[in-house]
Amino acid sequence: MSLQIGIVGSGGMSSRRAENFHKLKGVEVHSVAARNPETGPALAHRVRATCTSNWEDLLTNSEIDALFVGTHNALHGPICIAALEAGKHVFCEYPTARLAPENRRLAELIASPDSPVFRLSNNESISAEHAALKERIAGLGPLFTSHFLRLTPGKGKRPDVLLNLDLTGPPALFFVYHIHTYVSLFGPANWVHATAHYEGLKDDKGYDRFTNTVTIGFASGGTGQWTWAGGIEVESAIQEAQIVTRDATLIEAADGWDISTQSDTSPLVFGDNERSLEALFLADVRDETDWRQDARIGLASAAIGHAAEISAREGRVVRMDEVI
């Protein structure tokens, strides 16, 4: 019997996931819940689904087994919590939740052995590159430090709602997929320190440009640092990353990672990804995976974003037990 899924949202990611699920054997897109009167019905028509303007309609429909949540960050937590409490499986775009209390409630729900599936859209769970990186790092001794930098001249094709502190949160939340990579490799954080600067900040908490830096101390040892700046004076986007362990330095390259020592540098070798996140979610529902481990990494990653928001606002180091 096919998994019946409801789609929350009709923007870019919701459209992509809905169309992928529509093509996947063993899944049927039952309904689309969207407030946009144009894109919602159009998406529903493309995937042969019904359409509603209220996401809560999906929770009360006994025919629907699962939800995909692709609306803006401020609604991720409330919708995911309500869906899990209603017994629906959930596949959600990152982050898990805009607010720390919502994150904590999600952690409580998935701790139950009877919890429905909770899957996030981070690609590490299906990435052959990440699997190879994780395996290689395990043999390179303890982490010393890691650094990530991303500079962009604008927001690209992202919607205006992205650069909004209330709806989307700080960059440590909407860029949480970069943090997620390192939490997957080295585990959760003990503490967080962050700084933030926003220009053109409006009454509705939207802004024009930003710079954010987040530094964490991993519970397992070593540090991580991320710097994001957007809307700045730079001709084209720049991104770089390094991971420094005792026995090697890993350097992000255009097509993966290079592993460098004092004697030589060689590329990390990895294969191709074999399945999609939509297919993985179907396997989760069929009880073929350890989805809780991936969910815990997602929750720990979002918690770093919540702690970073407090740290930047109050100008202090935040211990993770304040937010988890």
C-alpha cells in the first residue's frame, strides 16, 4: 500500500519534494497545503493532489500518513510538533525549529519508542562524499580546529523572507546545513560564542546585509568556527573550509576534499550517491533505517543556532545546557 503524503508549502523546495515524491514508487502525494492561491493549486495539479489553504487539515485527514514541511522556518517547529503528536511521519526542511523550546519538544517526541519518523533534509545521510569523509577522519586523530567561510554579494535566488530574524532566524539557523556537516563528524557542542551585525534592519526584522561569526567548542574536543556575510561588496561568492586534525588537514575543494599532510596532498575518494532523501524517508517509514540518529544530529545542529542567537544578542558565551 502506498504511503500517502501531504505537502506543506508550495515554494521552491516544497515543489521539488512534491514532484520527487510523485515520481517515487510506493508514495502518493495526497494533498498540498499552501496559502498562496496561485502556486498552491498549480503544484497540487502537477502532482495530482487535492489542495487546501490550511496545514492543519492534513493532520485531521486519516488518509494521510506523513507530511513534508517546506514552509518558512518560523512554522517548522509548530507544524512538526503537531504532526508527530497526531501520529504522522514527518520529513522537514532544515532547521528543525526556529525556537529552542520547540527543538526541545521535538527531542522529547522522538525519544519515545513509538514515535513516528522525523527526517530532516540534510544530505549527509545519503552523501557518499560525507560517508567517505567521516570514515577517513575517524583515523586522523582528534580534531584541533575547523573553519568555514562564506561570502556572498547578495541573497541569490532565495526569497526575501530568508533575511528576516523573526521568520528565519540568524544565519546559524538558515545556514545550519553547514553546521550539520561538522556535528555529524564530531558530535554536539559544549558552548557557543557568536557575533552578529545587520545593516538595513527594518521594523519587521528584515535586513539588507549581514555578517555573522559563530565559534563552538565540541564536547569531544576541538573547536569549530563559521563566518557568513551576505549582501557585501564582493564580485562573486566565496566559500572555503578547512578541518585540522592531529594527523592531517582537510581542505574543501571544488569537487570534494583534499587531505594534506607535511609530505603530500591527495584527494578524498568517494563514489556516487545511490538514493534520494525521498527514498530514504520511505525506508524510514518502513522501519529499515536508524532515522533517530540522523534526527538527533539535526536537533543538535539547530540548537547551536539557537545558542548563537542568544550569544550574539547578549554578548557572552552560551553553554549548550541553556538551550537543550
